Amino acid sequence: MIANAISVAARRVELFGALERQPADLLLGLIDLYRQDPRPTKMDLGVGVYRDDAGNTPVMRSIKAAEHRLAETQPTKAYLGPEGDVRFVELLAPIVFGDALARSPALTGVQTPGGTGALRLAAELIARGVDDPTVWIGTPTWPNHAPIFREAGLAVRSHPFFDAASGTIDFAAMMLALQDAASGDVVLLHGCCHNPTGADLSSEQWHALLAMLADRQLIPLVDLAYQGLGQGLNADACATRALLEGMPEALVAYSCDKNFGLYRERVGALWVKAASPDAIVAVRDNMLVLARSLWSMPPDHGAAVVRVVLDDPVLAADWKAELENMRLRIAGLRAALAQADARLAPLADQHGMFAMLPLTREAVLDLRASHGIYMADSGRINIAGLCRETVAPFVAAIAPHLQR
């Protein structure tokens, strides 16, 4: 018996023996570097959260009020089910799609853990669809986009999107590259406030893209994570609505983290439009089965808070007013940057919290060491990390390094 045990031990394969070390998340590492920097003039332009003039990420007034109401009236913490808070999804849908489209019998949605959860659920659903679909993603994009789809077993290909030299979208190169996409492939699109560049397609470009998607039978997947922080709630949703109205099938991954300030609560939703009301029944069945296997039940608190806000006209109006003030603050900072240096002029025509500056990695590291300015190595900055008083010293610091 001892000999047999030794023989079995000799043949044993370590369960985790083949695992390899993974590269650290550079953006998360930036948080620690910033915290350890003792300089009072340091600037945190890395992590993508909204900040006010004092550098804080506040809890919105309407959210605080809704949380107090929940604490006093919520009768239970029992599970809701894999679909999450149904009323939350119902109330959010008209904000995203408008009243008419939100009532479409070919559209269905479920609550997810943040926009990331919505994207992962979309990836798993796509993997169950047509054989061997490819997901096309523009470059640059949010660094987590490609890993989400690859982890679901999907092929990922990139297409050009942003020309760093000019600070504008290379739409011709994007359209040319998508000619290689096959029928049934999925094209990931930023609905507004592109991350990391802030550069959004014009209405004419959206129209041309929609025509091409329809002609080539490609499926749009819209990542809508910043509605209300660009040009306004309705304006930021125009492209998403046009895509869903013009395409027989589409997916929308939505995040409430930014426009409701609920980052740590992980509040999102996934909507799918199918080719017919009959097809949407099977789609929803699969969404719920996949959600059950991925996270069983989504977290409730954040979605319940949004539901309370949107179900109360007074709270909803206050949320919209505060969101508009956030948007205007970001837009004002963009304008100030664009006016401070002609090489930053493209920022005035872009939207949302992010911008991609024409800086080399060496310049970024030098700015970090010499001035305590913390940004992603790519040159992406979170504009909301600035305030009126820091725009001038920031521009003065980066001016010798700007490439255009």
C-alpha cells in the first residue's frame, strides 16, 4: 500500500502548476503610487471616476435621499432572482431608448453587476449564437474590453479608430477595416464619451456606419457607460437609439456607475433586441440561464437606489440637475484646456471625462516624477481630476512634451 501511495504521488499533477504569473493592472498600480506621493501639488488624472472641484467623488443628493428611504422602508434582503430588479430595468429603459423603443416587444433587458457584467453576459450570449463569431473592437479602447470577450471564448479583432497625431477619429480607416467582417460578426461601439479618447462619431458618421452594418449584416454591441456626461441625456443616447431602430438585432451594455455615481455598487443592465418578438423569448431564457451561472443573483442595493430615484419625480429631477452640473463642469474643463494650448484644441470637440493626450510614455513617466502628475502610460487623462486652478500648471507642465 505504501508503494502504491508513493507511485500515485509521483504521478500527481499539480492543479495550479501550469498557471503563469499575470501582468499587474497598471492603472490600479497608479492608485498606490499616487497615494504614496507626499507632494501637495500632485494631480490624480488616472482612475476614471468623476471628481468635483475639491477632488472628491461625492454621493449624489438624490442617491443619499433614496438610500435613506430604502433604509427606512425596505422590508427584506431576500433574493430577487437572476433578472434582478425588474422595475429598475423598466424605469431605466426610457432614459436609454426613449419611450417608444423602450416598449418594443422585441427588446428585453436584465440587471447586471455593472457595465462589465453586462458586457460579460453579452459575450456569453454571443458565444451561444452564430458559429464562431468575431468581435471587432476599435483601437484604442477600454483595456478590459478585449479580455472580457476572449475569456468567453470569442475571437477578437481590432480596427483603427483614433488617430493620435491629429487627435481625431480615422473614420475612413475604420470603415475600410470593417469590410473584412463577416455576416454575424459583432462590432463593439462606444455609445458616447469614448473611453479613452473622448472622440465620438458625428451624426453623419453614425448614419454611414449604420448603413454599412445593415448592408453587411453585422451586429452592433453598444457600450453605453457615460450617458449624460457628454452632451446631455438625450443627445448621448441618440446613436444608440438610431442603431436599435435601424438594425434587426443589437445589444446594449449599460452602466449606472458614472451617471449615478454608484461605482462601488456595480449597477448595470444588458438589453438585447432580437429580430422578432418570438425570438426575444429564447434570448431572455438564455440571458437568465447565463446570469444564473455567472453571478446567480445580481447585487440589489445600487439598482434599488436607482429605482427609488427614477420612481420619484422630485428625486429624478434632482438627479438630472446634478448630472447636468457634472457635465457642464467637465465641458468647462475641456474648453479651458483647449484654449490654454493650441495643440489641445481637439479636446473642445470631444466629450466626457477622458482625453488622449499626444504624449509618449517617457513623457508620462517624467511628468509623474517631476511634477506629481499621474496619468495612464498611454497619455489618457481623466479630465474631471482637474479643476480651474490646476489647468494652468497642468498645461505648463505638459507643454514641453506635447507631440503635435
